[in-house]
Amino acid sequence: MSKQQEMARSQDLLALRTGQPVLAARDLRKDFPLHPVSLGGGKRVVQAVENASLALYAGQVTALVGESGSGKTTVARILAGMHAPTRGEINFEGKAVNIKSAREMKRYLRKVQYIFQDPFSSLNSVHSVRHHLSRPLRLHGHAHGAREIEEQSLALLERVNLTPARQFLDKYPHQLSGGQRQRVSIARALAVQPVVLLADEPVSMLDVSIRLDILNLLLKLKEEEGLAFLFITHDIASARYFAEETQVMYAGQMVEGGPSDQVIRQPKHPYTRLLCSAAPDPERSARLAELGEAGEAPGVPERGEPPSLVNPPAGCRFHPRCPHAMEVCRQSFPARTDFGGGHWVRCFLYSQGEEASHR
């Protein structure tokens, strides 16, 4: 992608973001209690997410990238109402969501749908495709009567490219391939007419040969219907292909974000550089090496293991693995540094004298 194309894409992204986000989360925190309680009488928790914020816009994909255990799925499940946040706020269409109100949550969940990583376990093996599609249509009042339900079920299958649709309607999950099951899962999510889709590693359990087909299907739905997408992935290369914006998580903390091209082509945080170096792209690997030699960005850290979230390191949680760690990194989480065009990082290497904060 040329410099002019990159600038145009960044301008388009900024134009999209001038509007109000459909779904926004601010300062989310999630602790999971450990049982049994320790002998000392104190409560131990897994600190899965710490002060995470993001915004999803209509017609835009935001990728949340990080290795296993980074907190990506926990953030998505909080947004889907599966977990209540320990702290933080969720806003939908400009209004705070009251997670304690069953009526309000029903309206919210009608508009915010989740696509699971494993399409086989997310579908009930004793029920047909017809059942999986007709149930949400009936529950949310989008279809009435057997004929209307069948017509809409067939239309949903056609929207996800399962054709001829009538041949799939009475099949069971075990009679479908992995890609077909994931298409049924997507059709089920679309049945409630959502405005937000939360896709949790939607292609990671599929054959490589059909992953691109599923991603292209999701892109088509996003463009045709103006859906807001959260795309959870550990593959930073697919984030660049699929998402306009990428945010990087490490051990529950969001450490970098911005337009996908900028984040991936010019990564600032040492952890983002580690993810990029692991992606199979010789051109990007050479560019990262050049940036490091020129002193324009920190070098790529060596591989290592993420920390325990029962007793995570203080400050920036990446500092035990970071070759550039300073004493301040062990004491506090860095403030956000902006580079323009929506690209930001939380790293003391770029803090430029800004005061650290725990936000």
C-alpha cells in the first residue's frame, strides 16, 4: 500500500470516527475470583482485564489482537453481556447500559450478537439448522407463523452463501463441514437484526482453505449493512486485512492502537513488534529490522511467557519480557502517547516527559 493510500485510509477512518460510536466501553476491569479461598482468609482473583477502553463504529471493523490469555475474549464477553464487569462503563448508542435491568439487557442483546470461535460447540447437536434459525426469529418477534419463519430462515442461509438454502434447512450440525457450521452461526446472529457483531476468533478453527471465504463474507455483511464489528484474533496479519483499526492487548492491558496499517507497518510498543515479527511477512520483518537499526523504534524483544494474572507485575505488565524496561515501567502504567492519525501507544519509551498514570 502506497503512502497516499495509507493517508487516504487514515482520513477515511477519522471521518468514520467523527460520528458517535455505536458501542463504547470505558475503563473496563474484570476480576474472576479463585476458589477455594486461600488459607490466609484473603480472596484471590484472576485480574483478567484492567482499564480497557474501545469504541465500535458503524461500518467499521476493530480488531483486538494479542496472544492467548491476553484478555481479548473476556472483553468481548463483557460486551456481549456474558460477564458483568467488575468496574467500568458500557455505552450503547450514546446511552449507558444498565446491566442489572433485564428489560434493558434484552433490548441490548437484540442489537449486539456474538459469533463463537468453535462453530460445532456453539450449535446444539440435537437440533436442526431450521431450529437454530427459527428460534431467534420467534423470540425477538421478527417472524410470525410457520411460513414466514421458513421464508426468513431460507433468506438468512442465502445471505451467508449456503445455497441452495432448502437443502441445508433440515440438516444437523454433524452433517455440515466446519465452514458451513460457522456460516449457520453467522446466520443465527443475523436473525435478530443486530447492529454490532462480536466475532471471537471466527476462523481460527476452520481449514485454511476456507478462512478467507468466511472473512470475505463478514466484510460483505459489514459493508452492505453498516454493521460495527469487533474482531478478536491472535493473528496480527489477518487484522491488517480485515480491520480498519487494530488495538493490541497484553496480559489484560491495552498497549497500542490506531489504524491497522500504521499499527502493523510502524509498531511502537515492543509487544506489538514481537507480534509483528512472528507474522509470516518477510517485507515487514525487514522493515522492522531497519527501524530498529535506525533507532526509530525499540528492537524486537525475545520470546517469553506472559505473566500470571493471579499475581501480575505492577506497572506495565510487559516489563519482565521487555529489553527496554526502566524502573518507572515497574512502578506505574504509562500514560497514552498520541502520534497523530489515531495512532497511540502506552509505553514510557515514547512518553516524552508525560506524567505516568494508572488509567
